[in-house]
Amino acid sequence: MTAVLVIEDDDRIRLALLLALEDEGYEAVGAATAEEGLRVQRRDPADYVLVDLMLPGLDGFECIRHLRRDDDVPVVVVSARDDTHDIVAALEAGADDYIVKPVAIKELTARLRALRRRARAGVTGPAPEPVPVLAFGELEISPDGGEVRRAGKPVPVTRTEFRLLCELAEHAGRVLSRQQLLQRVWGYDSGDERLVDVHVGRLRQKIESDPATPRHLVTLRGLGYKLQR
Amino acid sequence: MTAVLVIEDDDRIRLALLLALEDEGYEAVGAATAEEGLRVQRRDPADYVLVDLMLPGLDGFECIRHLRRDDDVPVVVVSARDDTHDIVAALEAGADDYIVKPVAIKELTARLRALRRRARAGVTGPAPEPVPVLAFGELEISPDGGEVRRAGKPVPVTRTEFRLLCELAEHAGRVLSRQQLLQRVWGYDSGDERLVDVHVGRLRQKIESDPATPRHLVTLRGLGYKLQR
DNA sequence: GGATCTATGACAGTTGCGTGACAAATCCGC
DNA sequence: GCGGATTTGTCACGCAACTGTCATAGATCC
């Protein structure tokens, strides 16, 4: 598994990044200060380091120089400051990329992948690209991998079921009306809403341990369906 | 001297970039279309390529794919569009970095330098390229060596089969649609998807111990194919 | 208890996929 | 060049799986 170290003092941002990265299939570790981050990286090196510029104590630039001194790990700066001077200074200090907050997680992972292609001929060879997984209790959905697992076991779902499930998973916790699902999964602007029922039913047979009393894929009478943890 | 090729259709912007790069000590060459840029790069390869996304004729994404196909030159996208989708698409197509216009020349050169640190052999001369071997159970694929082995024994695969297998291996665990495979293996933008089926079938005959129930090269009905461990 | 909404089983039409056959294109040793 | 072997792309067929519709039964609300 590909590991990412996130050095960021703002708890909320750090947590958000960690969760998002884990959803994308990375193993993510956090550190609130440069000192802590360097210690973590020395003890248990990650494959990538994300670092904020404004940190208490040792700042981001210094942190990058230290990382560079004893390691060749790719470093991406994640900063709120969109300023040429900072960008140039960070890159000169040894960073490989610079992203301005707020971060689009898709962009971040795309940049990590681009970096991986360019990563120096490592001793370990190229790490395989992680496959993002969305988890709902014992249920795992990997939109990119095209598969669904329950308690680790693959569940055979059809294409429509899969699309339906992904759509629900993408909006986890929110209700989606039958109309919305028809629109997004089938591309129908109008149509028989019973169609959705039927497919939801079939899906429940496969992913719920007791289809009669669904725990994840629940009905909101009069509103639609939602997927929850 | 370090040479940079700038592919940009807007004369003013291209000229400004060329002049600025020359001021910074680069040797800069311009091209107004993707086609011209590709021709120039083939005849007289630059060390870096800057490319705009919106180009007449062949667009930036296609241009990047072509560059990637026959070269390993670092590519930086310079675009007016600051949109996550574009950024992700460009990086996926093979770009190494993405800068939003208007460009600060200092940032651009800093990013080029950062890229040079990471650049593979080519700029600095031929480095001993490690031959990465991708393993899938008893299956071994060495993309550089052009070899496939099953349980240590070499398997004779044809060129197309090999490229297909590499493409799948590179995105191990992810579904690739027939369209994507046609695009990436054959370079077709459209075509008969059954072609993929046939080659997958032939490949299975060779690499699967029981081709009837594939364990690695699996079909995801309605989605495509994927290679797994 | 009636009205409304939802679940589910059955069924026929459709689609998707694997396969073998075949011709064109390409490779290769001579 | 040349002829045979290999590789490649196209096609048609048949099976298996999937999809959408409908009717009916059940659940929930008021």
C-alpha cells in the first residue's frame, strides 16, 4: 500500500486530508508539526509527504530541507498562499509540487500519480497505484476496480446494480429520489420509477445480510433511497 | 543549453513565453499547433515541452498522449482553465505539471527545475534503468524486458497481446473499458470493441491455467476487463 | 379500512461475451 | 524478392446473463 504523510497543523484540514486519501486507497498518517513529521518519516518512511508551509516551530521550508537531506521522498506543498514567491521558494527548497488550498482531492491524487511516474529510479521499484475504496461497514465499493465486497468477499453485481450503488455511495448519507437515480444511473429524463425499486431490491438481495431489514440501503418512504454506514 | 519547446496557438502568449524563457537562459522554440510541435520534437527533441490545452486541430490532451508515446520528455501544461477536471485529465494523459495562465515566469522555471531533479534518464544521459517486474500470482510481466513468464516459464505472447497485458498490468486492479483499451493499446479513437475481446481471449489461452475460468484477466460484464492478483 | 407507496417473483426480449473460422497483413529466413 | 509461418482484424453464431415490465402481495399512513 502506498503511504502518505500529511504534515499540517490545522486539525480539521489534516483530518479531512487523511480521510480523503484513505478513501482514495492510500494509507495516510498525520503529523501536526514539522518536528513530529520528520520524526515519523525517519522512523517509518512514507512514499509521499504533503506539507503545509505555515507551521508552528520549524516552518514548511525548513521542513522540506530536512526531508531532502536524509531522504528522497517526493514532497508536495499544500498551502493556502497562492504567491509566486512562496511557490518558487518551496520548489527551490526541494519540493516537487505545490498545490493551493482548498485542495481538490482528485487533483491531489492525480498529481501524486504524475509524481510517481517521475519518481527517481527507486530501489523498491514502482509502487502499484492504489485503488480507491468506499467503505460502508462491512461493505466495500471500489468504483475504479468495478467490484463490491461484503466482509472481504466479492459480491457479483450487474452493471446497472453497480452504477446504482456507486451513485448512492457517492452521495452517502443523502437521500436520492427515484427521479434523480433514473436521471443519473439510466440517463432517463422521465420514466417508470418502479424500475428503480426493482433494482434496489435486487441489490439488497446481494449486499444486505438480511434484505428484509436493510441496514445500509434504506428506503425513505415518499422520498427515495439512501446509502448509509 | 537546456531547450524548451512551447506549443501554444496564441502568437502573443507564445512569443512572450519564448522571450521570457530565453531571458532565463533557456533555448526556446515555438510551435503554433500540436502537429507542428510533434514534428519539431521528433526532429529535434527539446528537454521540456510546454503545451496549451486548447489548440486548433489536435488538442492538448491528444498532443500529450502522442508525446508520451514516443518520448519521455517532461511535459508541462500551460492553460487558462483552472478546472480540476482539466487538471486531472491532463495529468492522466501523461503531463507532469499544470500551470494556470497568466504564468509567472519565475514559477515556471522553478517548476522546470523541480521537474529536472525528478526527470528520468535522458537529460543527464542514459542511467541504468531498473527493469521493474510486475507480478500477478504466478504471472510475471517485465514491461521493459518484453517478457511474460508463468511459474517461471516464458510465455510466447505477440506484440499486441503484450501491449494489452502491459496496459492492464499498469492499471492493475482497475477496470479498463474496451474503449480505453482500444485507445491506449491500438491508438484507435473509435472502432469495433470486439477486437479487444478477441485479443483478451487469445491472451487468456496463454496466461491462464484454466482459460475458461480466468483468475487474473477477468471480465466485468458491461464494464470492461481488469487484471488482478 | 381505504388509499398510497413499496417489495418481489415471473417472464420475454435484449444485450454482452466467448469462440472458431477465415482472409489480409506482416514477419522472417533464405 | 519469395514463400511459408505467424500475427492481426473481421465476422457470425450461440449461450448465458441481464434488463425492464407487469401483476400481485405486502407495508405504511391517515
